[in-house]
Amino acid sequence: MLYHLLVPLKKYVSGLNLFQYITIRAAMAAITALLISFIVGPYVLRILQKRQIGETIREDGPPSHLSKSGTPTMGGIIILNAVIFPVLLWADLKSIYIILAVVATLWMGGIGFLDDYLKVIKKYKKGLIARYKLCGQIGLGLIIGGYLYFAPEFEAVRGLTSVPFFKNLEINLGLFYIPFVVFVLTAGSNSVNLTDGLDGLASGLMGIAALTFAVISYVTGRTDFSHYLNTIYLPGSGELTVFCAAFTGGILGFLWYNSKPAEVFMGDTGSLSMGTALWTIAILLKKELLFVLIGGVFVAETASVLLQVGYFKYTRRKTGTGKRIFLMAPLHHHFEMKGWAESKIVIRFWIIGILLAVLSLSSFKIL
């Protein structure tokens, strides 16, 4: 919005020429997102507290979590406002990359909001029925996957996904790229949802991933940098740097309220929308496989649940008694049951997230 308003005026005011640069607009988007978080956050908290929209803690979870019962949830509303509005202000709204990222974020934000609404306000124990949520995720995946495959502007990279640690190596999945996108979006959004179990854990990890993708999108959108670093060049994808910067600023602003002891939880409104946004960015940049490394903690959390459920069912079928691999799944609960302090788990998982992000960036130009 401001981008389209200010840049044409550069012929009258030379200083406005700055706003055509992605780096300047990305910085402005991050600052704007932080300010919106600090302005909107207290207002949203008061509404949630006034209407007693609090989290219901599951009885079979870690005993230490029972004290969190009643903590306001649906705080993802703060993140959505803090991400979307700066993007609308500072990004090029004609960019298909921005359009797809915003649509994906709002799509799953709406589904997450409905899930939270049914659970917290309408008191439906399971919230939105799982198959309806799955239909929403699959529908979004089909739209994005289908557009990236059939749209003429993506013809040069149709069906491609980059292989990390190898220069200029891409796999062409052909028409199977569409179900691949559906799987990535569905599994990816749920992985962030599973990780959102400790104060500040998911939000901190998402901030790390978003900042990493800000760097990758900037490199991918520049022919000189992408050529030097031996990675795929996608004209126009640099605009996603603005989105990623707003994402980072919005998440940091939310972390102000979500750090231990959390004043608010993001709920499915935040975890589904922001998880989908991250995986959509990975898809748009053809870095789906690399995000398995960048979001390694999310992947590990999901794997722990799948292993736990699978092994329990297998042993129950074989022996009549189900056995567990972990004391509790997802993985962060396992360490809680081992006696680790919540803050120690969160900080150590953040450290792992940072190490994985650095490793993913170092993968460029290795071979």
C-alpha cells in the first residue's frame, strides 16, 4: 500500500527512492510488525481475559501444566495482525509470491480461529472435526500446488524442488508435485501445532525459521547472489523477504507476551496460520527439502508422536500391552517428564533451531 503510494513519488522527492529497495522495506515491515504487536497485544489480552477465553489443559499432560489452565488463548490474532498489515503496507501487492503467502496465511488462520472458537467458546471438546480441518489443508495445498504447476510465470521451475547441499540440483516431480505440495503443507502446519506446547517454544522456533527464510528469499530473488551461491534463481521471489521480515517482527512481538510465564497462548489461530505460512514460503522458494533441516525441531516433534503412536499400537497388537518409546509425546513433554525445567527445554530447543538454521545457510555453495 505505502510501497505503491511512495515509490511513484520518487520523481518529486528523491529520498522516496529508498522504498524501492527490498532491504529498506523489509526493515520497515519488521519494525511495523513489532509496533503493531505492542499496540494490539494488550488490547487483545484484555478482550480475551474479559470474555474468559482461556486454555483448557488436558488432564493426561504433564502435571506442571495444570497451573496454566485458564491462560488466555487465541493469541494468534496478535500475530496475524502483526504480520499481515505490515505486508500490506510495505510489500509489492502485485507480486504473486506475496499474494500466495498472504492467502495461505489467512486461509489457515481462519481454520485455526474456527477450531479455537469451537473449543474455547463453544466448549466442543475436540474443536473443529479433524476431517474438516484436513479438507481445508488439502484444499489449500491443491490451490497452491496447482497454481505453481500450471501458471505460466512458473513454467521454468514447474514441478521442481531443490536438493540441499548440492549446487544447482533440482528434482522434477512432474505432476506429482501437486500432491507433494499438499503433503508438505498438511504435515508442516500440523508439525508447528504439535510443537506449540511450552511457553515460547513454537514462537521462538518460528522466528528463527522466518529470519532464515528472509535471507534465503533475498538471495533467491537476486541473479548475482543466487548464481554465486549455486542456488535456483526465482525472479521476483525477493519480495518474500518483506513477508519474512514482518513474520519475524510479529513473532518477536508475540514472544513478549508468550515467554514464560505466558500471558497468552497462540492457539490454533497462530500455530496453523504461521506454520502454513512458513511451509508456503519454503514451497514458493523451492526449498521444501531444506526446510526439513531448518525446521528440524518441528520435524522431530512430529516424528516423536508418529513413533509413539505407531509403536504403542504395534506392541499392543503383538503382546496385548502397548509400550511407549518416550515418556510422553511430543518430544518436549518427554524431557519435561524426565524432570527438565520448562525454560531449559525451550532454550535448548531454540539453540538447536539456531544451529540448524546456520547449517542450512552453510549448505549453499558446499558442492
